[in-house]
Amino acid sequence: MWRRLWAVPTMLKVCHFMWKVVKNWVANKANLFKRMCDPSPLCPICISAPESIEHTLFHCPWTRAVWFGCRKSFWTTDLDTSLAAIWMEDLLCGHRAKETTLENMTAIFQVCWAIWKARNAYVFTGNPLNPGDTIECAAGIEGPKVGNAMASSAISIEAWALRIACGTAMDLNLCEAVFESDCLELINCFKESNSPTPWEIQAVRRY
């Protein structure tokens, strides 16, 4: 597994980060709490669960929105993400290895790296979290569109459909496109850009 991990064509610091993810050597709140370096193990973003590396990269609500919006949800919803090491082994050496191209692995690594960077910017400098901005950070080497997403609500499903439509329009190099929806809640989220919106909507707005 290690040889394949270090062979992923991306920045060395990204591969190094993913190596630390598999080893669970990332300085998240849960790990710092175990070493008595932090008073609380809770996620500083959602404050509802211990901030393990799995929570940070896959399970926190804003993180799920990032995967949802960047067309990589397949790799986090269809695979076991209860342990990052098992997830990575599935991708690199397990039953998913044959369909996990280097291009996809590059994109997956870069999304994880962008999530961690955005998390640190929020924790240490107070930068607001925005799934769309995080997706843009990872978009330079984002891989092909794959798989399906798991949605937590009806509006999430509507947002997923709109995201696919926007992505298709971009792939066809369309300068203008009109999308219709019978979901008034979704439409209002885009009309009222300053109102609080679900993470999934923020992820789609980048299109």
C-alpha cells in the first residue's frame, strides 16, 4: 500500500499528509486530547462529535458538503470510512483498487488536503468555512466525475441534481444555461444569497 500511496502524482506534502492520515498522526483535537495537549476532543466546527481524522475528512457536516459538491462523493459514501486506514487500503489495494485510477487518487488526496487546510484556517485564524472555496482549492487536479452521493434531505437531493446539471453544462462549454426546478426552497436559497443555507447548497453555488 505504501508504494502506491507515495506514487500518487501530486505534491509531496499532500502525499505526506495522507501518509499521516493512515497512521493517525494528524494533530486533530481527538489526538491532542489523548496526549493531554487539548482540553476537549470535540470537533471545533460542529461541536457534536470527537474530532477524529475520520470525522474531520468524512463525517463532519461541512466536510460531507465538500465531497458532495466536488463530485467525489462515491469514494466516501460507498466505502467504509469508519477508519481512514481501512478506507485507504480499499482504495489502493482492496476490492476498489482496480477502479481507482491514479487520476482519481490524485483528486481524492487533494480534496482531503484542501479540507484539512480549510479546517486549520478556521481554527487558527477564524476564516469562515465555505465548501465551495474548499472545492476550488482542490479543483486544479480534480479527477473525473464518478459515482453517486448520499443526501441527508430532500433539498440535498434537489441540490445534487442541480450540481450534475451545472457540471454537464460546464463539460459542454456552454456559456449560458437555464435550469428549472419545482423545489421552491432550493430556488429561494439561490435568490436570497445572504440567508443561511444548508452546506450542500453552498457547495453547489460555486457553479
